[in-house]
Amino acid sequence: MMFEEAEQYLNKVIQGHFDSKKLPPVKTWQVERDKLTAERGKLNQQYYSLKSEVAEAEKIRKSVYSIMR
């Protein structure tokens, strides 16, 4: 529904400036959204994995500093 509203809005806004028939169809936008959502999910998994590794490295660093004192 949001894609259709966006398409209608763009048709109104660009009327006279561009050929509205050259806009990508709604299905193209939905496919792109799905692709980007999947990519975001993978990147979030990598982020949380790296975040936990950094937290572990920080604990080790603090332990080493406390031992050296």
C-alpha cells in the first residue's frame, strides 16, 4: 500500500518534468526492499557478533592492565 501511495505521489510531483511511465513499477520497489531487508539482517548479525568480540577483548585488556599494576 505504501508503495502505491509513493507511486501516486511521485506521479503528482513529477508531472510535467518526467515521463511518469518511466517510473519503476511497484513490484521492482518491493523486490529491492526485500533484498535490502535481507542484507540488513546479515549485517546486523555481523555487527552483534563483532560487538560481542569487542566486549570480550575489552575485558581481556582490563584484566591485563589490572595484572600489570
